[in-house]
Amino acid sequence: MKLPPDVSQADFDAAVEEFRKVIGAEWVFTGDEDVALYRDAYSLVWDEEDEPIPSGAVAPASTEEVQAVVRIANRYRLPLFPISTGKNLGYGGSAPNMSGTFIVDLKRMNRIIEVNDHRNFCIVEPGVSYFDLYNHIQKHGKRLMMDIPDPGWGSPLGNALDHGVGYTWMNYRDHFGSHCGMEVVLPNGEIMRTGMAAVPRAETWAENKYGFGAYVNGLFAQANFGIVTRMGFWMQPAPDHFLAAMVKVPRYRDLVALIDGVNFMEDQGLIGHPRYASPMDPLCMQIEPEIYRPTSELMELNGQPGGASVEKYEAYARKHGLEFWNVLLNFYGPKETIQASWVYAQKLFGGIPGVQFEEIESYPDPLRNQKATSGVRHKVALGIPNMSIFSIGARSAAMPEPSDGHVWFSPIIARSGESFMRAHEVFTKAARELNITSAPIGVTNVPQTWQYRTYVYLFPVFVSRSDKEHNRKAVQDFRNLIRIAADHGWTEYRTAPTFQNAVAGTYSFNNNVLLRFQEQLKDAVDPAGIMAPGRGGIWPRRYRKDKP
Amino acid sequence: MATRRQFLQASLATASLATIAGAGDPAFAAKLGASNDRLKLEAALFEPRRAHSAGFAAAARRLGLPTLDIVHDITPVWLRVVQLWRNTPAAIAGLTSRTPLLLLEQSARDYGLRVVWRGEHRLAESGMITHSLEGPKGMLRTFERGVVHGADYDICIAHALISGPMVFGRDQDARLETVTTANGSTDAAPLYSWIIARRNHAFERGATA
């Protein structure tokens, strides 16, 4: 067991003893076997000296118990790291930023406070999972559609606090953006509520975000200014009808016209999440192996660092009768309206030479329609929680050697074809020069459109449990990619603890004043530096000098 | 964790590898030391596309244990297991790739369940399969006896996990490192044998409801 820096064994033991008294001995975990489960199972620094390993965990059941934990931690200056359901695999799992930090596991706080399908909102605690909320909605016959990430075992609250994203309609895909009002235990143990939640007897906690005065909620996401114990979310009504239809284009450069058209439709509110794919892209093949099938010829093209050239992929696509790109347009609403929007889309894209249109699926009342809930191609498009994303890295024709996990590289790119193709150039060049074999980088990589107004250029960097040298190179590759991306104005929206300092450093305008401002706030709000040291790259004064 | 455990070292590379016909029969189980002193397992999980995993499942069925197959999307099996755990701390076993084990282990902790047997089975460059096993001593002995008799390792794993004597407690845990012939297998991706069962812990049945 690693003690946190600057905490004596005697103080650690005293804090643990007080946790046991207040929370109950059965909810305080310090045994190796228990604590091991809070390590990041997808860590690139697994079993390395710098792997951040917690010293223990405590599982409070109420906001009052969270307050008690925070007050005890303050007394002994014991650093804490709150998790909701702790399932943030690919972005750090449930591991803290600093070894010795004590986990505050909030899964016992799993109450669904309210779900309202007339005014379309919910209020939940951190331990509620997407599966829990979905089951509650189904059981009570609520006419609501959730917006969920991959996979569904995580927590709406926890996902929002890491700026997680989803798959349905514009603003709902931004999970932090669609939250409304929160309850937070501050580093001194006081409870604060924000927005209309701060108004006693207000009925509008989850409906009006701002109330009056400064909007401080952003301080509690990807940051370390408190432990969020309740959050409200705006929700969307279950649609009358769902239609998914595909536009396919044959050439690489058709991406420009495709994106322009999709932006035009989405910004008018005519479509939900547009899902881009290329039948030759390694990640698409891993996510949908039953649809996008590799050949040995394609595996050879994809097998070299940075993939093959545009010309070679275009030739492959022509030879095999494939499109270079496609985009799945998801329509929600009255059947008549969405059919008209689909007709409009075909007119809009009709000028692209060689364009093809295909209606993929169409379901009335999709969330009460068994055929839809069990048969829809992408369950996430209807907000139905699932675990299918774990096919990534698993053994398949496109991935003969399975990985032991992955971390996501996820820089933000402008929402245009030119910008995305520029990113192709930069990242494939980097992959070739750095001989990156741990990640599928190529000119077939597709824009990920979860964030409503920007793209994420996403690829997994694969992890090995048996090859430390592979991981060490992957860490170095990842750091190089962060630097190369930042040189072009691109940087991550979210990252695992190992890379959070580096990513925070790329938001560097005016000598990193953004980070320095957060540090000033940190020192004022959390003078003992107990709350999630290092989260979001924000270190308290106490650990700033020696931050890992 | 490992420091609290006893370690057994065994080298079975030179053991007789004659195949035993009728593995899965009561007679075979008797040879392996099948015991009534064991935990009741509810199901065995496997991946039909992995030959050894499928072999394990076939042996499990012969031993009377229902099996659940993971084809591509783990969601149906995961939901079924978690639903089971919501109602009872059921013990399950598997011989799968790493991801199903990881997902179930992460979920198991919420219900007071732990991995109490963990084995890695990896094809080595030598053409042999290396087995790194950690679990109750009696079960390790059952596996060991099976491979000495020359049965395929997947069958031996099924017998060890399903029929082997399972006395819990950290002082009962041991580790076994051994190798067997690959018997023609070229599947380079490792498989993991496992049992998830209850060990004293607070996240118990109903505690998180």
C-alpha cells in the first residue's frame, strides 16, 4: 500500500479509523485485494513505478456521509478522489491522479430522485447507472429517450463530470451541457447547490441552469473543487418515429461536400447524431465487424504505420465496389416530418457524383417497439444502454491479436472536411515518422461527431498487460501526439490521468493563465489540497512543486 | 496480494501426455479427485469461436453445468449475470478472453463477489501452452492431475473449476505455473480461466439496492 505524499502512517490510520466509525467498517476498504479493483484496468503504466494506485476506498451512502468523509480527510490532510460508478475505462477508469489518494466510491448513492416526462428532466445521484435509469424509465412507462455514451454501465452524473458525450440529438449529446443544477460537497465539507437548486422550495432545479449570478458548475467537471452528490439533467421526449438513412460517397475528397451538407442539416435541427464511417477504417471494422469486413489486401494496407495512401484506398474501394465514406443520418420525430427531411437530404447531397442513398431502418414508436429495441443497428441511437463497445480491441478478423485495453486519443478538430483532412495528413505523417503501431491511424479515420459543434479525431492506443516495452513506447507516442496536435491548434477534450498535466499544458494562451487561474481558485477553495489532487491538471499548492 | 499467498511451483512439462478417452465421465472425475466439498456454480461462460473455450464449455455441460456463450456483443450475457447477482451472489466460471473477465470482475465487486480463481493460458513461442494459475490448492491439484494424465487443458480446467475441491480463504490459495503441449492449437491469443464467487466483503446482496 502506498501512502499519499505528505501524510504520515499515523494520520492515515487515524483517518481510516474515523471513516470506519462514521461510515461503518464494512464500507471502508484498505485490503490489497479490494483496493486493486480501483486501479485503472486499461492503464498504460500498469505495474510501473508511476502507476497511480489508491491507498484505500470508502463508500458513503448519503450526502451527509460524504460531508463526514470530507471533514475527516481535512483533519488529517488525506487526499480524496471521488468516483461515481468508476467505469471510465479508456480515460482512467476509477484510478486517481496521484498514488496514495483515497477513493470515495459513490455507488451506494444510487437513488433516482425524480424523472418527469411532462417537463422532461431527471435528478439523480452518482451511483445511478445508465442501465438503472433506463430500467426505471421503462418500468414506469415514462415517455422519455435518454442520451447515453458507450458503454451503458457508467453513471450519467459521472459521465457528465468527465465531459462525456452521446449519440442522439444535438445538445443532449453533450452530457455536461445538458445537466441542470447540482448539489456539491465542498472541500470544507459544506453542501452547496447551484442554479435554481439553490432556491428553497423551487420546483425548477432541473429546468433553469443559471438562476442568478455567477455560473460555477464548470468548476466541478474535469476538476477538483468538490464532490457532486446530485445532478439534474434535461431529457428529450421519446420520438414518435425513428429513421436511419445512409449517404455514401465514393472518393476521399467527397468528405468536404458531405460534411458541409450534414452541418447544414444538423444546424437546422433536421437530424440527430450523424455517424460517419469508412468501410476500410480499422476502428469501424472493430465496432461493426458484421458490416465492415476486412480482406487480407485491406489488412495489408492498414497494417503499416499511418496506413496506406489515399490513392491506394480509393483504388481498393473502386475494386471492391465500396464507398470511401458514408454517413448515417438519424431522424427523430413525426413520421411525415422525418420522411420529408430525408427527401430533402437526398436533394441536398444529390449533386455529389456517384452518391448513393440507402434507407437502413425505420421504426414507429421505437422505444416501445420490441422490433426496434432489440433490432436497431446502433442501440445508442435510441438511448438504449449496452456493452457492445467492448468489441473494440477484442479478437476479430480486423484485430487478430486482441489488446488488453486501450486509452483514447481524442483531440478536438474543426467541423469541416478541409480541417479533418489536414488532421489526416498530420497524424498519418506522425504515425509513419514515429513508427506508431499501437494505434490505428490512417486517412480512413472518421470524424466523431458526439460534440455538437466540433469533431473529435478519435483513435484507441492499445495497451498490453504482457509487454511493458509496448506500453512505454505507447506512452511516449501519446505524449508526442499531444505535442504535435497542439502545434496545429488541436488538443484533447478528455484524457486519462497519465496525460492530464500534458493536456492541461496545451491550453497555454498567455502563459497558461487558464491553469494558473484554476490553481488560484484551488488554493482558496481547498487550502488543505485534499480534493482529487491533479484532476484536470489542477494541483493544490501542497503538491504543485512535485507533481508527477 | 501475492505476498500473502503461498506459492507452489510445479513443472509438468515432462508429464505423460497420452489422451484420456471419455474425459468428463464419472471415472475420469474420480481420477482427478472430484469432491463434494465445493461451491455450487450457476453457469460457465465461453466464447464459441475460441477452440479451447468451446472445449471447456463442452466439458462443463458434460459435468452438468449450464453454459452461456459470448458471441460478439457481451451485453446479453453481462445483463443476465448482473441480473442474477442482483438477486443472489451466484458463483460463475469461465474460460474466456480477457475482456469478459474484466467486465464481470468490475461488476462483481458491486455485489460482494471476487475472482477466486484466475488462470492465464498462453501459447508460448516454444509451441507449448503456459498456464499461470492462482486459486484454492485443491483445485490446482485437480488441474495438475488432469494434465499429468494427458487431457486437454480446457477439459482439466472444467474439472478443476467445476468438480475440484474448493476451500476458500486466503491461506488456502496457491499459485501454479506449468506448461502443456498445444496439441496442434495455434491460437496465439491468451485465454483466462476464472471463477467469480463470494468472498467476505461489504458489497453484498441487497447492500447496494
